Amino acid sequence: MKKSDIYYWRSTAIKMAEQVQKAIAPLVGKEEASEIIRMGADGTPTKLIDLIAEDETINVLENTGRPVTLISEEIGYLKIGEEEDSEPQIIFVVDPLDGTTNAIKNIPFYGISIAIAEYHSSNVLPSLNDVKMGFVKNFATDDIYEALRGHGARLNNKKIKPSKQKSLEESSMGAFIYGTKFPKVDNICRIIRRMRILGSVALELSYVANGAYDAFMDLRGNLRVVDIAASKLIVEEAGGIVTTEKGDPLNGLLNVKERTSLIAAGNKQLHHEIMKALEVI
Amino acid sequence: MKKSDIYYWRSTAIKMAEQVQKAIAPLVGKEEASEIIRMGADGTPTKLIDLIAEDETINVLENTGRPVTLISEEIGYLKIGEEEDSEPQIIFVVDPLDGTTNAIKNIPFYGISIAIAEYHSSNVLPSLNDVKMGFVKNFATDDIYEALRGHGARLNNKKIKPSKQKSLEESSMGAFIYGTKFPKVDNICRIIRRMRILGSVALELSYVANGAYDAFMDLRGNLRVVDIAASKLIVEEAGGIVTTEKGDPLNGLLNVKERTSLIAAGNKQLHHEIMKALEVI
């Protein structure tokens, strides 16, 4: 991507975060926010607050006047503007509101996830490997986590590093351990120093990037790949690790049906400890 | 308690919350906040941010010029001012900073818990039953939950009610299920719709009072009774239920060594469902 394009799409992403934040603000903590409007492209019901958030992302992209593709939970896949066949496509992979339930209940932990991928249509289907930039904004605190592939990760424009904690016994870990058939999660519950489930995977993954969490895992098996497209890059650019629950690379396709589990850690040793505790290795 | 005293001590509590919030603000998200200063009265190490929070609570009480007793994690038991033997004592039971680890990591979920008990020294030792008012403030959002015994519970001055959800399968529940020897917690993990561990018990209990959570439990067995002195009253005054992990009434003594587990729910039926899932009944 050209430097001028990086600047352009970065400012688009930041504007998108701002606009979505404003659009949903009147609904936060309100019962009507959870009204079911229709079924989303991913096969789950769309709530009013999610719809309003997504409408705003479309708005922002339409206003750029540039050709761009949007991949998002409710709408699936949307081409905006015309492009030449020979040009690389810009794909915005957006979760307009991660932590919907928190927003509805006014639990201060929800935000937006925006990944920007560049994709040559002569290639195979676009995947997590094509993501060039990632943005995650916490709407309740205004914190912005971001990464540019090859150039590190930042929180509010300051470079961030993950935790160096190597011992699981001493770790603080985000861990979605309910609704899973994974057999050995109680090992983690027994060993871990401190466990959190805050309810927004994009934000909680970002916490691994700056060391607020030493590690994070989601073993429910139904995490949308598109929802972690930004935060995975942020963790990796900070220097952390994100894999599947088996320790394999996570290179899922960028479509709303693709789902996964994941394990993330600030460093290799802690990742290894988690895998051992889960008896994967 | 006389009406004029209720007003007086309520405004003292609200001022205390404000002052502590201001005092710790410069340390939120800072590494130095977690510096260990000394051992607290409860036998656990005191961090700098906790000490600053507690110093401020003492300050506020000293400035009232009235006789009052403070019970707090770090200092234990502190008599402020002189009182006549015949008069009922006012006891402030304060957790100056609940969610210390979140505050240090700038995870937006930490606050203060203030319970005000009235105690006649001719009685047995002061217990949760003597608590007349409870205040819990979320420092990251400025939300204030409060209750006056016999007069209901409020969030930001509006009356609140707990959830009517009766089915565990449909419930959102805060659940500290790590670091516990309780045998059947994985039943809850399997059944529950949505689980959270936000890391501040006083605030999470308050979430049961206004229905942000359908239920809450902490099965670690090391929850300080003084830390839930305010939020237990808030849940009960809203119409919810708080018991021990065995379903017994929770009437612990107001001292910093007393510890417990607990189960709270918005209604009797859901409480019963949780007890069944834990195979307590």
C-alpha cells in the first residue's frame, strides 16, 4: 500500500470509529437497543444497536467516494464504488460493535474493530494474512489500539509491548471458558492467578498487546475470524502470539461464516504453559 | 438513625467517593501504583494505590469532626473522634478501591464500596445486619449505586430492580470460578448463556441489583465480608437475593479477617437454579 493510501485509510478508520461511537451513544444502556430487527448474514439475529452501528460504517465508506469492499457481520459482503479489475482491492473488515451485550447493559467495555486488508483478486480468497492495518477502539474509554503490518502496535499513539510474564501461576488472563466442550479448561481455572471475562474479544485481545492481560483464550469455537482480524494483527505487531486452540497458525478466510477458537499470549513461554495446562502438548 | 443523620452521612459517603476517585486518578494505569508499601491489617500486601485511597477515606472522616469508626482492609479498625459510651456508634465499612488490579492496568472497572452501620455497643459484635446504608461508585463511569435499609436501591438516584430472568440457560452471570475448590462449577460453565468476570465484586454485585447481571457468584471462599457490606444491602433493597454458597443467610461480622463465598440472584427461582446446578440442593 502506498504511504498516502495508508494515511487515507487510517483516517477513514479513525473517523469510522468516531461516527459509530456517536451513532450508538443514545442507545447505550437502553432496552430498545436489543430489539431484534432481522437475521444477519452470519445467521445470527441482528439487534437494533448493531444495525445502527453497521449503517454508520457503510455511510463512512460511501462518503470516501473510493472503491472499497466491506465485510461485516450483519451485511456479509458489500461492494462500494467501482474499481478497475487490475487494481488491488481495499477490504474493510469491520465488527461495528464488539461487546453488544455490554453496551446494552451499560457495562463499560465495548467498541469497534476495523481491519483493512489489501487483496489482489488474482490471489486465492482474502485471509487474515492480507490484513495490513488494524484498529480497535474502546467506546467507553476512547482508547485506540492500532497496528500497521511491519511497523509495530500502538495504544493512543504510543508504542506498546506485551507482558513478559512466563508463569501461568502469576498470570492475569482473559478466558472464555464457558459454553465450550474443551475438556481441560478447569486446569487453567486451578492454576491461573487472575481470570477475566470482560465480554469483548477484540478489546481483550488488544489487552494482550499492551500487557493489561498476560494472555487470552477463547475456546468456544464460535469466534468469527472477521471479528479478530484487527486485534490479531495488533497483538502480533506488539510482539505477542496468537494461534488456534491447537497451537497452529490462525490464517482464516475473511468471511463472516468462518469461526475459530484461539489462544494468545504475550510471549512464547507463557503460550507454551497454556498449551501444557490444556494438555494440547 | 435520625433523618438529619442519614442526610449527613450520605453526603459524607458521596464526598468520600469523589475525593478517593480524585486521589487515585493520577495513578490509574501506572506501574508505580502497584508498588508494595507494607502488609495490610487483613494480612495481604498493601499497594501504593490502595494506601492513597485509604488515606483519603481517613481524611474525609477526620474532617467531619464527628465520632466515627472506620473498618477498612489496610488499616483494620480505626476510631476517629471521641464519643459518649451511651451513644450508638457510626461505623464506616469501606473498601476504598475495589478492583485494584483493574485500576493499575487501566481496565475501566474499579470503584469504592462504602457501608454505613449503626451499632449499639451493648449488642454483640457489629455484623452485616447492622448496615443501614450502602454506596458503590464505579470510578470509570461515575455511576453510583446506593441503598438505604427499608427504602430500596438506586442507581444515579433512580430506583432499580433486579432481573426477572428465571432460566439459567438464558442468564448472564458474573462468576468467579477460578481459584476455587468448589466441585461443580463446570456445570454452570456448561449451562450458562453468558459469563463475565469483570474483577470488582462490589460493582458486579451491584449489577445484580439493576439487572445488568441476572446473577453473580464468587466461590473462591476468600471474599472479605467488609467488601460486600454495601453491595449486599444494595442487592437486597432492590429485591434480589444474596446467600452463602450453601444457600444460607450471610450475616458475617464486620471485621477485615472474615471471609466468605456467595451466590446472588435477581430472584428466588434463578437462585434455586444455580444451587441445583452446583448440586448444593
